Amino acid sequence: MRESLRKAGQRVMVGFEGHEASADVKRLIREFGAGSVILFARNVAEPEQLAELVRELQSAARDAGHALPLLVAVDQEGGRVARLRAPWTVWPPLRALGRIDSEALAKQVGGALAAELKACGIVLDFAPVVDVDTNPRNPIIGDRSFGDDPERVGRLGVAMIRGLQEAGVAACAKHFPGHGDTDVDSHLALPSVDHSRSRLDDVELRPFRKAIEAGVATIMTAHVLVRELDDRLPATLSPVVIEKLLRQEMAFDGVIVSDDLEMKAVADHWPYRESALLAAQAGCDLLPVCKSHDAQVEAIEALVRAVEGEALAWKAMDAACDRVRRLKERFVLPYRAPDPREARAAAGVGERQALAQQIVESAGLSA
């Protein structure tokens, strides 16, 4: 496999349909060097099946001669966004933790999430949401946020990050630079934000600064047009937002993950070959393309053409791949294949079920 293809594959995170590794995803791993996989509810049936699926994906990477195992990720926030449901622990939304305002409890939840995920071979959780929920008309964030107070969101976000990462699962603060004060769902259209820089610093960016100080492993971008920062490109595609603000000004040295490039906020305006290149040029390290095989191939091939044609510098490509490599070395190595029996034993154990119920009751939610 030529070097440009291997490196491009390490930067595109792929999803697929079904409870077994599809022929398409195996081809992406073997022939295109895809180094990361995202799983959804469509891939999950039961603990034993999920562990076997991860083993199958990792075997495809090993057989293809990958230098490192795959990075396997999932969105497991609690509440509405949880890809693993019963028999795994069913967690209330982060808003419940915000009502209780206990950092100790938030850290416990992070550790509990990590225990169930890691038993299945999943080592990156796209959580917690650290958007500040300041707009009651927001159709996408709402109770996924800890609340409307940026200080509280930051404190509880940091606690959950520590719980996840101390238990061996990489956390992700999302959605940078803030999706909380929008009234459009970026899955469906491109939202915009018109706040001043002082307001952004005081509210939207404050939780991300705390997450960075706490050593969060990854940050996910928002497909949101923040006009004060860049009035032309949404954050995911903007060098001003990603490279200048997040990487340089805020000094984040971990992995920057774009939100799914198949979401309409981006896909309706830029073809995949263009959005993948723009996101990479902006400074995103990992580019999830979560469903369409053709779009995944298009994104990888666009990065290959760009680096070979010098539209994307080899130095930037190497730096992004190095950050992804360090993330894998920290959270995937030493690699141990998930055991289906251990995955079943870890799912929804009594103490975690009791913790979830305690949060529901303490937050005054209906059971």
C-alpha cells in the first residue's frame, strides 16, 4: 500500500450497516487503509455480538498489515444519544447530572461508561457534550448538555472526561466552538451563530478551555457557521476556527475530530471530496464519514490526490497521523481482543444500574 493511501486511510473514520463486518468496511480497512471505525445502534445487538464484531474488524486490520489496531468509537452519552441500550446500563441524559451538580457523580458515570465500552473493545467515546444549552429552541442539544451555565458545564464535563480516561477510554469534548445556541439541527441544515467574541469566550468556549486544561484526548467540531470567527466556512472547514483558534490560541494538542461529513450542514454545500480536503486543510485530524461506502472512498481518495498534488502538505499530513498514532498508543495498546463473556458480564451490572437509578431520582426525573 503506497504511503499516501496509508496515511489518508488513517484519517478517515468509517461506519457501516449490520451486526457483522460488511464486505465494504473490510475492503476499506484492507485496501484503503482505514484505521478507525465508528459504530451505531445499527451495529449493536447484544454484548457477545458486539465483542465479536470488534474482534472481526480488528482481525481485518491485522491481516492487512496495519501497524496499529483500529480505533473503535461510539457515541455513548446517555439519554437520547446512546448506541448501547439494555442489557447495557441505560443512563439518563447529561442534563440530569447538571441538575444534581456533583463532580464526583459525573466522574463515576464516566468510569462506568468506560467499563462497559472497553469490555466490548470500544476505546473512544464521543462524550461528553460540553455545549452550553442557552437556546430553548435548540432542536439538537437540549438535555444532551449539562445545562445553561458554562461554569457548571465545564466542571462536570471535566469530571466525566477524567472518569472515562482514567478507566482507559478516550473522551471527546463536543461540539467545538459551541452548538448550544443554535435553532437548526446540523444533521438537516447549516446553523449559524452571531455572538461577539467576548460572548463566545465567556460562554461557548469556556467549557472547552477547561476540557483542554484537563487533558481531554479529542475534541469534535461543529458544523456551525460562527460569523464572528469566519463568516464564510462552518467551523469544521475553517482554518480560522480549527487551526488558529483551537490549535494555536487554545493550545489543544490532541486529536481534532470533525463531525460526520455526511450531515446535511456540510454535505448539501460541498461534495465529499471537497469537504474532506477542506476539513483536513482546516486542521481536523480524523474525518468521520459514517455511512456511504462511496463517500468514504471519495474522501480517502481526495486526501491522497491532495497530498500527492501538494494541495495538502506532507508535513500537515504527518502531524495529523502522528496525533492519531499517539491516541491509539495511549488507549488501544497493549491490544487485547475483547472477550464476549467479559462483554456480557460487564453489561448493566447491578452497581451501575443502581447508579443510573440514583441519578434519575436525585434529578427529579420520572423513572
